[in-house]
Amino acid sequence: MATGEVVHVHAAPQGFIRKYIFSLDHKVIGLQYYFLALTAVFVGMFLSLLMRVHMIWPTAVLPLVGEIKPETYLSLLTMHGTIMVFFVLTTAPQGGFGNYFLPIQIGAPDMAFPVLNMLSFWTTFVAFVVLLAAFFVTGGAPLHGWTGYAPLSALTNAGPGQQLGADLWITSIAIFCIASLMGALNFITTTLDLRAKGMTMMRMPLTCWAWFITAILGLLAFGVLLSAGILLLLDRNLGTSFYVPLVVVNGQIMGHKGGSPLLWQHLFWFFGHPEVYIAILPGMGVASQLLSTFSRKPIFGYKAMVYAIMAIGFLGFMVWGHHMFMSGMSPYSAFAFSLMTMAIGVPSAIKTFNWLGTLHKGRIRFQTPMLYAIGFVSLFVSGGLSGPFLAQPVLDIPLHDTAFVVGHFHLIMGVAAIFGMFAGTYYWFPKMFGRMMNETWGRVHFFITLAGTYCIFMPMHYLGMAGQPRRYSQFTELAYLQHLIPLNTFITYAAILTIGAQFIFVINLFWSMFKGPKSSDNPWEATTLEWTTATPPPHDNFGGRTPVVNHGPYEYSVPGAPRDFVMQTDPASVRTH
Amino acid sequence: MHHVATTHDEGKGQYFWVWGVLLILTAVEVVLAYRQVFQPVRMLEVLMVLSIIKSALIIGYFMHLKYEIAAMKWVMMVAVVACLCLMGIFFADAFRIIHLGVQ
Amino acid sequence: MSDVAVQHGIAGAYEPSLFGTYSKKIGMWLFLLSDSLTFGALLFAYSYGRISNPDWPTPFGKASIANATIMTGCLLSSSLTMVLGVLAARRGDFRWTRWWIFATMVFGSAFIVLHAKEWSGLIGEGMTPFKNPWAPNVPQFGGTFFTLTGMHMLHVTIGVIYLGVVALRKKFLPVLLALWLIVWLVTPADSIFHIAVHVLLVGAVVAAVILFLKPKDYDAHDVEIAGLYWHFVDLVWMFIFPLVYLMSTRV
């Protein structure tokens, strides 16, 4: 097209509000997302602590909530899941790091639509506030879990939290969908349109590829959840029967008829499974980036990595039914879903193999970011290996709704993704704040967190196989679970320890922000574009110039080169691999 | 408004043609449905085929996708069509509800 | 808010776009992609309900079908005027662009009015989101009908406001507020549209905020992407019309 493309770059803002609150700068918005997620993760963590303590000491009176009744427990569980999945795992890696570093890594002055970017953050913020409001309304927070299964979620008299709390929950999710859609289309357009000269798609860092594919997943998945949420709201408030069959609640026949709870599950998981990859793909990108940088080796099989991300994204849309083997879904579709789910192991294994190949014979620098990247791979493998068990209907039937599933998805989607975020934080902190984080405390934090999370989630696999169900608020009374109490107590102690260790991280984060040693522009001797610019980056990222890219993203230990790394912007005359 | 040069000013004629064809296809649909020419399932198939032709005309001509580059055409259309086709899996369960006799 | 423009073209400092076109158009296409899945999910939910309830009513008689056919004609014609508006904008013909957009808005408004009349009629016959007079055992009929057409009508309304803003900018706001007031006053207090008309007020507020944030002339690109949105609304109707109306014609 001969049309002159005009990219609008806003001038540097003046005044506190335009600079730090309603900022159009993707870097500020990225940090806003990051700190929103940091707040959310502590709320979510606190809820999980209450649940763990309640499981072992059911009669204990706890701060803020008092004695936990079964419905309180379900509220905690719902809010823990929702906050963690939506406002931490979706928000921090994509909205936070993606916003901050995608434009810089591809050499753009900002996102393609800065105003939309700002709106996307503030909409997310509103969604978070609406969700938290559910704690304070009559009846409290909803009981239906983060998956909001109908008919429980669709009936207003099915429990105390199912009144206004559930309406707020659905509203929050719908608002979050809109925010994510705005973010996703911004990410995709930026990647397609604003790459600096020479930054071809196949020269993009794997982080950018991960953010790009994640955005595509978000774009295609969140619209469906939006529809599902609208229908659920209608079922609750206008008396329609999309999800509710003829039901009797407390001896009273409800007015609904002919709906199908399976429809909600289908629509929800059509979004829900891609959502799992929305959470984990950015972590994979960060791990790839860091393993290469700190092994001082090119990433093993760059193209295979790119195609594996694409394949995971593609297959991620075809496997949602593996959450529904126990729901009464057609066994023929269960067969197809099982097959596709097993197939998704192939690109995942390719990625793992390539990560190990990158480490092999590398000159590894064991700094904190690298430790977290290796931790990510470890958790990804540990959590991933229980996937093939659950992918088969025959094995899923006994394991479904047991602690086995809890262990599986927390390892792979929860903790692995969080490790990706930690890795990103320790790695990019010098660029974001111009100072280094404390290395010693970083390592202490890493080893306690790694050991702690394994102590929490590995035993859950045994608990699940021994028959401990999930979502039960009290099991200490049940005879057949008596012998599992010691293991559960161990898990709770491990959880308390791990949560305690996170305060090391927060203190390190805020202390280093103001008191840490000043960092150079490229402290890790990395190659990608964010390390070519000033620290912290100027308003338009590159100080009025646009970088020209001559090399791929992972040119480490190039034979004959003056240094052991070749920056992407180094002159084309420098020979690379 | 700024003047923006284009590489494909194809003239108005074709849009009137497309509009005419869309109206005719709509008329065909209405007549088929109102006269109940086919059994319901066959009717659904015929109407869907006609609707897909109509939407292809709208996307291709009115929305100019015909004149975009191949990458854009393929990526966008494959993504949305694939997702919509996948949702067809829902129906396996809708049919089961009848057979199981759930109210 | 001063915008600094950076040239991004074939000879610019950036790689050529992978989709070979400008960012705003790609953004709109991506939005439509996700919106088509939103509508897709609603249509699949409708079909799911219909398959699992064999006694689905088929109440639409001659008058309904004729009305829906005229509505379809309105939308198709509005697409034609829109595309002519886009052509005029490309030529730089400011006056004609405006006239064609007005024509589009008139067709769109006609669609809304006809649709609203139909809704009122159906509600008058006793159809609500949770019951209908034709098949008491299938409460989904009303729910799916109102959800699908309501969502679509919302999109048409947003489209008309969008086009008005593109064509008239700030001058459109008083028109919109006047429309809101008139409809609010003429509809009876128990009518659904007495409440639904507040969408126009919300639209006016949003439009005012957007016009405040980006007070600019809308160029040919903006007209083109507004057109994309409008054609998409038309496109969705091409599926709602046969699935909701034609498949439910009275035998």
C-alpha cells in the first residue's frame, strides 16, 4: 500500500497525573499492571493461607474471617482462584512485562494504540475492584469456584454467596474480558506493524513470540467468555434458562426449564483452556530468553521453539473438553479431546528438550534470574508429567476432583508461571528501575520458594490418589482420610514457610528500588534491544532514534567476535552463527 | 478530510452488483423458508450455505478483504472459521440430552 | 494532547507491516474477529438450546417475516451506502462522504425502529425472556431471541452513534441527546425501550469523552474502519436472520 502509515507518538507528559496515573506510556502502564498483580497475588496468597490453616485446624478462629464455615471456605476458594487466574497469571506476564518490554524489544516507540492501552489497564483495575467488592456485599463472595459452574452459579438462592456476590463476580469477569480484548488487539497490532527495520518475525526474541501468540489466544478466547458471562447474568437476573434445567432448590421448584449446565462448561472451557496457555506461554518466553542469555549460548532450535509456541497455541483451542470428562459429555468427543490433549505434549516436549539443549555445555552463570528460569523448567516438567494421566478419561475418572488435579495445575500453571514472573522481575529489574536487586536474598528467596512449592504440591498427587477430594472444607472428621492428616499438616506448614519467603522478595524489590547498587545499561551482557537503550528507558524508548536490527536475538559465544555476545543492533559486518 | 491515494479504486459498479446479488439471495432465502420447500434439516443446510455465500460477498467486497494481502486474508479467516467450527463439538451433547431424556 | 507523527511506510524506519496495511485497520479487524466469536458463542448457545428442546416453537407468520425481510433490506442497503461513503472519502470528497454516511445512518435507524416495533409486538403477545405463548415447555425461545437480537441491536445502535461521530464530530452530540430525550418521552413508562434508550445517553457520554481525548478530523482511514464495523454488523444479521426468523416460520 502506498498509504503513508502514521504512527502517533505522544509527547512526554507533564504533571503527576498524566505521568503516573493516566499515562499513555507503555512502560508506566506495564508497571501499573505489575503492581496491580503484585497486590492481587498477596490477596490471593492470603486466601490460600486461610484455607490451608482451616483444613488442618477446622475450628481455629482466624483473623478477618473469624471461624470458617463451609460456605466461607468455598468463598475463599472461589476468590483465590479468580484472583490468581485473572488478576495475577493473566495480568502480570502479559499486561505487565509484555506491555513494558514488547515495544522495546521490537524497537517501537510505544504500543500501536496508547489510549487503548491506558483504557485496558484502567478497565482491568475496575474489574479488580468489582471483584473485591464481592467480599463486602450481603451474603459475601460467591461459592461456585473460579469456573462458575452452572446451575450453582446461575441460581440466586443456591447459597449465601450466590446473591449479589455472584453478580459482582460475573460482572467483574465480563469487564476483565473487555480489558483483555483491548490489550490483546493492541499487542497483536504492535507486533505486526511496529517492528524496527531489520526486526523480521524470525529475529524477534522468543519473549515477543510468546506475548504475540498469547495475545492471539486472548483475542479469540475472551470474546467467548464474554458471551457466556452475559448469558449467565441473564439466567440469574432475567429468569432465562440457558444453563439451568428443571431444578429443585430447598424443596422449591425453580422457574427454569430445559437449559443445560454442559453449555456453560463448554463455553467456559472454550475460553478456559486457552487461558491456561495465556498464563504459561509468557513464562516459556522468559525462560527461553534467560536460559540462552545465562548459558551464553544461542537458544537451541530457535525455529522449533517458534513453531512449538504456535502449535501449543493452536492445539490449546482443541482440548477444552478434557476438563469435562466427568460432566456427562459425549464419550465420542471425550475420545477426540483426549487424543488432542496427548498431542499437545509433543510441542511441550520439544520446548523442554530445547531448553535442556540450550543448557547443555553452556557456560552457565548461576545468577538469580537464571535460577528462576531453571526452576521454571523443573516445575514445567514436574507439573506437565501428570498431564498425560489426567488427559485420559479412564484415569481422569478416579482422579477428577481430587487433590491430584490441584497439585497438577498448581505446579504447571500456577507456580511455573509465577516462576516465569520472578525470573522476569529479577532479570528486567535493572532496566525498569536502574538498580540491581540483592543477589544473596534473591537466592535465598529462590531456594525456599522452590523447595516450598515442591513440598506443597508434590504430596497433593499422593493425596489425590489416596482419594482426598478437592473443595472439601473439612475432612478431618472423615474416617477414610484420617491417615492423610499428617501429610496435610506438612503441606500447611510448607505453605506457611513459602508464603513467608515471599516477603523476602517484596522487601528486596522495594529496598533495591531505592537503595540497590546502580546498574549499567546492560548488566547481564544480553543482546536484545532493551539493553541498547538508556536505563531506565527514555519516554520514547530510544531517545528519538529508531534502532536498526542486524542480527538474531541469541548471538552468544560467536567465534571470532570481540565479545562473547553480539547485540541485535551491532553492525551487519559482525559475523554471527 | 485528507486525500489518501489508493492503489485499487475499482469504481462503484461492482458494489451495486454485489448489493443486488445480496438482495436476490435474501429473497431466495425468504421464499424457500416461507414456502417450506425443504425438510427442516435440509432447509438449515441450504440457508446456511446461502448465508455463507452472502457473508463471503460482504467480507470480500464491502469489507475489502479481497484487496488485502494474502497473509491477512488467510490468518484472519482461518482463525475465526476454525474457532467457530470447533464450537460445533458442543452439539454432540445437545443431541445427547434428547436421547437421555433430560428435562 | 499533542501527537507527534512518525512516518511508517515502505521507506520508513520500520519493517513493513506483516498485513500490509495501517494499524487502525488491523486493530478493527482484530476486534471484529473477537466480536464474531462473541456472536458465534451466542449463536451456538441458541442452536444448542434449540437442538436439545425438540418442541421449539415456530411462530413467525407472514407479517413478521415481511418485517424482518425489510429490515434485512435496510441493512444491506446501508452497507451499500457505507461502501460508497468510503469510496468518496478515498477520493477526498468530503461532502459526499458525509451524505453517504447520513444515508447509512438513516437505514440503520430504520432497522432499529422496525426492530423495536417488532419487539413491542412480541412482548404485547406475551413473549418474555422466560416464557412465550406458543410453547410453554420451551422457555428458551424468548431468552435466545431477545439475547441474540438485543445484542445485535446494541451493535447497530453503537454503529449509528459511531458513524454520527465520524461524520459530524462534536456537532453530533446535541443530536444524540435530543434523540435520547425524544425517545424517552414518547415511549410509555412500562416499555422496555423507555429503559433501553439510555444506551443513547451512555453512548453520548462515551462519544464526548472520546472527542475530548482525541479532538481530530476523521480522515479516509477512519471512515474506512467505521465502514468495516458497519459491514460486520450487517454480516452478523445475515446469520441471525435465517437462524432465528426463517427457521421459525409458521407452518
